[in-house]
Amino acid sequence: MSTLSHATSQHEEPAHWGGIFAMTLCVFVLIASEFMPVSLLTPLAGDLGVTEGLAGQGIAISGALAVLTSLFLSRLAGNMNRKHLLLGMTILMALSGLIIAFAPNYPTYMTARALIGIAIGGFWSMSAATAIRLVPSHQVTRALAIFNGGNALATVVAAPLGSYLGATIGWRGAFLCLMPVAVAAFIWQCFSLPDMNGRKNGASGESVFRLFRQPVVSVGLMACGLFFMGQFALFTYVRPFLETVTHVSASGLSLILLTIGIAGFVGTLLVALVLNAAFYLTLIAIPLLMAAIAGALILTGHSVWIVALLSGLWGMLATAAPTGWWTWIARTLPESAEAGGGLMVAVIQLAIALGSTAGGIAFDRLGWQSTFALSGILLLSAAVLTFMLSRIHR
């Protein structure tokens, strides 16, 4: 018996939970950095001398660079030590925040947003593969859940904290506050991550794109992309809407953003139960309900209490939805989950870029109602495609 247990322990890889938690802290700073402009859009635009729509393109450029990075990083990195690559992405993240905090003009701000996009794409494209190498196979699910916990926590606190810090120490100070956390994540990863030499796998760039030949994959990714386009066409410009249409105070703005975050965290806790009970029905219902909320906001945008309630429902649905789409990848491509996950990262980031761009153009040229209507149309289209996807699967 002792010999058997000794042999088992020899074959079981050690678990580097310190590395998992260090990367989770990095996830927190990444998500907070990516969406910090949402809660600081108005003062940021005023200080840099551009419109709120142009300032919102900072979300778009980070998404565009994340797309390119997630698709091609693995090939470009080759056999590079993955620990060094992750540390490099963390440095890029910290450098981006530092440049934004001291940005003298709009081009400098956009350059820094491009850097955070590279960090986002690089980190997320490696996250699942890194978790597999840090813990034994039977604990990978738990490790990925911890990563997503950092994501959810950032979703809860980033927007309201950014709004609060922006009101008290200015939007530049809000970005500077992320620097100590980024430095802590870098140091923690230095000590907790083992060396992870690059190793070749079957997921070449060619095989990744070959997945599009499967109708279920192409339709599913189109539906997923339309959903995220619809979400960020509206969400990127929620602060200008709350300030200019609903006329909330600074404290009221922080409270509504906090409500969105808390509701989203609750949504991530509940969505797994609903997905297990009715998978495709849930994936269809979420964009339908969000489209209805977008329409209701157009009609009731001047009522603070109704807007607060609808915003909370929006946050609950929007934050829960990615869990459904990552589950879809695992169910649809169990043998090619890594390749499918890389495509999913690219599609989501491209959709964020396109959605925030289209929403910004509509906001500046046609008014906030057109932005919300565009969001509703995109979300309805996502629901229709998801229904078609369910029929293909059957």
C-alpha cells in the first residue's frame, strides 16, 4: 500500500496555488484597467479635450489589440518561457496605467490603451493553458473558477470605485491607484509561478481558424459576438446617460454603478443553476431581456429609481452571460477547447471594440436614444442567432 501511494504521489504534479492566486490578482487589475474609462468617461473626455464618444474609443482600441494578440501570441512567442511572458504582460498593464495617469493628450491616452489591450489578449489567451500547468488535472476547474472570481470581483468594484476616486482625487489619480496593485501582482508572480517552458501543441493559427468550417461554431461565435456588441454599445456610455439624462449626483452615480456590479456578482453565482436546467433557453433569454431593458431605459430614462432598478437587472444578466458562452465552448468543442477558447477571446474583444465604436458614433451624432436602440437591435439579433444555434445542435 505504501509503495502504491508513493508511486501515485510521484506521478501527481505539484499544485502551485500561490501562482493561481497571483494570477487572479492580475485578472482583477486587468479587468479594472480595461473598464475604468467607463466610470470616468466624462471628466477624462473634458480634460483631454475630446468628445465622450472619442474618449469611449479607448475601450475599442484595447479590444482591437486584444484580438490581434490572442490570435497570434502563441505563434510569435514560440518556445519562450510562459512565466516570463506572463510577467511581461503584467509590466505592460502597469505601464499602461502609468502612461494614462500622466497622459498630456488624446494620442498618448490611446497609445496606453493599446498597451492594455495587448496585455488583456495575451493574458486571457494563456490563462486556461497556464492553469492546466499549475495544478493537477482534477483541480483545473477550481483554478479557473478562482480566476473568474477575480474577474467578478473587479466587475463589482471597478466602476463604482473608479467613479468615487474620480470624484475625490480625479480620474488620473484613479488610474494611479491601480499601480501598487499591479506591482504587487508582478512581485507575487515572480515568486509563485514556476518556470513554464513553451511547448508545442496542435492549436496552430491555421487549426484555430479551421474551426469556422463547422456550422455550429460559426453560428455560435456570431451569436456570441452580437451579444457583446449589443452589451457594450450601451454599457460604455452609461455614465453620460446617467449624468445628462437621469441627472444623478456623484454619489448617486457611484451607487448605481455599485448596484450594477453587485447584481452582476449575484448573477454569476446563480447562472450555473439556470444553465444546467435549461441551457439554450437561458442563452436566448438573456439577450432578449437585455434588449427589453434597453428599450425600457429609452422610455423611462428620466426616472432615477426605475433606471437604478433596470441597471441592476442589466448588470445581473450581462455579467452572468459569459459563463454561458464559455460553457457552450466546453460542450461544443470538448476535444478542441483551447483552440475554441482562443477564438472566443478574439470574438469577444472584437465585439467589444465594434460595439463601443458604433455606440460612440451614434451617441455623438444621433443622441443617446439611438445608442440604446442600436444596443437593443444587436441583442435581439443575438437572441435569434442563438435560437438558430440551438436548432443546429439538435
